[in-house]
Amino acid sequence: MDRTVEPELMEGEDQVISYAKADFSEGENNLINQINYYLVKNNIDLNKQELIVDLGCGPGNISEKLSIKWPNARVVGIDGSKEMIRKAESKKNKSTNRNRFKNLRYICADIKKIEASEFFPGKNISLLVSNSLIHHITYLDDFFNCIKRLSTSQTINFHKDLKRPDNEQIALELKQKCADKYDDILTDDYYASLKASYTSKELRNFIFEKKIFSLEVFEEGDQYLVIYGKV
């Protein structure tokens, strides 16, 4: 199935509300566990001196889980959608335990332009994470140029996204499974995202062409891809 691009930002209020109220906790918890396993395996400890950045943070679901998992590190969620950042800030402020997210803040910024020196002067990012971001990016160069600008040689990158189905029939079957759990807005967005996603071959070929040999790509089941390593 050929790739069909979708809008890079989710700025419609109805989209933001639909996305924010949906329960993605199973997949999100799985991502946090994967990241933790990778860090433990490589003897990496994220202490109070460390900086974690969640790219394309949306309403802050992953950012919140990162801040809870590593409460002594600083966590920053970044998204280009003002509506998403408003929702993330609102969730944080409405938390019954304000101290729970005292190490978390949000930034609205265009990932095509963001520079580490602008938002994190004198501070290196230890862990750079994204979840379901890559398929929103029209050109892979924009994504990889961003993580290169934000990373040092020691930054751990861990990025998870959807995998584009092999054909339309599989995409429609996955759409129906989504419809069984979520509303029409989220289901339609999910279907568009499936068609906008990349394949593992496309990502591996791009990484090979750009000579980013320290990054690995693997498929997680039938629906997801993970990119991890250093740039």
C-alpha cells in the first residue's frame, strides 16, 4: 500500500478532545517498560541531573508516565499543536497531586525549527522519546534532522510508531478493530495514520542512506515499529 500523507499537526478541538479522552494506557505502559528495559540493559540511570524530552507529546500521556517513572529527572513535552499543549497543561494542572508532576513542563514548538540551545541551554538531553509522531512527518529528513539537532553522542533515542499495512484490506480490518473501542473521530484519524505510516524497510533504507548506523529499527508485532539507539 502506497503512503498517503496526513496533516502534520492535530489542531482541531474535536480531535484533541477525542484523543485526550481515549484510553491508550496499555500501549503507553508497554512503551515505558520497553524504554526502561533498554536503559537497564545498558546500565543507564536517569537521575536528577538528567533531561528527558518527549517529542510530539500530544495531550501529555507519555510525558506524564515518563515523569512518574523517573521522578528525579527533568521531563519536557514538546508539540507543535497549541491545542494539544493546552490540553496537556490542563491535565497537569488538574492533577489531584500537583507534586506528582513537579518535574514536568511543556513547550509548544515546531520540531522542524527547534534547537536544543534555545530551550535547553547548557543542558544535554539524556533520553529523547516519541510515540506515534513519525507518521505525522511528511518528510523523514525533517524528523531525523530534528533528533540530530537535539541529541549529543550520549543521547538515547527511542521512537515508536505505527507500521503501514501491506494492503488496504489489512488497513480496513485494523480500522474496524479501532472502531470497536473508540469514537468515529479517533477511528478515522487512526485509519489516516495507518496510511501515512512508514514501513520498516523505508526506515532502514533511510537510516542506511544517511549513514546513521547506530540506530536500529525493529517491528513490534503486526502494527508497530521502534527506532532506538544513538545518532
